[in-house]
Amino acid sequence: MTVVANDASQQDRDDDLFSITPRHPDSRLEADWLFLYNKLPPDQWFGSDYAYKTSGWLKVHTNIRKRQRILTQISEAYIDGEYDWAEYRSQILKRINMHVLKLHQHHGVEDEGFFPEFVRIYPALAPAFEILNKDHECLNALLDELQIQNDKLARNEVEYKALAKALHETLVKVTDLLRQHLTDEEDLVIPILGLRQG
């Protein structure tokens, strides 16, 4: 009995070596949803056969990450005393407005167009896209909170450290969720884009 159990557990470990796994250890994507990822893994996304179909989406995500990183760096710089109140406001106000607008637009295009189309083509992926849709709901709520804080910041020419701290905390929450969401989304969507005809 023990020998059989040991053989079975060894077989499980051997199988794990060849199982489909996403790029990052915190992925919420189940193995059953990665059948396209297995056909088009990340090391091929920028290959000559696929880049013309995948690079646009990846570029949008690169820009999202860059804007988010810059906002967080500005916020941290103010908290660390590298910017005074006026410089902090001049650096962050317009950037937040643009970032929130672009993210809401991006989510809208995905929710209303791309995601339903992908689910229609691959119904087995519906649970995975439901995760991404719920992310959008959470992200949109955080972005709305960020916009409210930014509007308050625009009205406060006198230093208001508690507001800056609250805004920074919201930025950190957005960063954490975006990190998870964008990578899961790429692992799911980029193979669809790369492998579809046309």
C-alpha cells in the first residue's frame, strides 16, 4: 500500500514537471484554461509570426505599467520629502487625470468588445474572463476613489499631508491589483490574439 502510494505521489510530481504553468507564481489561471498559452508561450509573443498581432496589446499594458510606476514614484518622492507641496501637485495632478481616463477607456473596450468576443470563440475560458471582469470592477472602484482624491488635491493649494498619504495608499492598491490583473490577462489574451486567423 505504501509502495503504491509512493509511486502515485512520484507520478504526480513527474506530471507536475510537464504541466502547463503561467509566467508568475500568483496566477489565478487554472491549468485547463491555459491550452492556448501552451501553444503560444511568452517567449514566442514577439516572434515574427505573432508580433504584428500581439504587440499592440502588450504596448498598451507596458504604457499602463509605466504610468502607474511614475505616479507611485512621484507620490513616494513627496512622502520622502523630495518634493514640496507645489511641485508634488504640479507633477501628479494631470498625470492622474490622464491615467484614470485611459484605464477606464481600456477597460470599457475590453468589457464591451474583446472579452465577450473571446468568450464566444472559447466558451471554456468564460470563468477566466469572469475573474478579469471582476478585477475591472475592483480597479474601476479604486480609480474612482483615486480621481476623488485627485480632485481634492487640485482644490488644496495648502499642504494636506493626510490627503497625500491616502492618495498614496490608493495608488499602492491599484499597483498591486494591476500587477496581478495585467499578467493574468496577458497569459490568457495574448495567445488568443497571436493564434487567431486574420
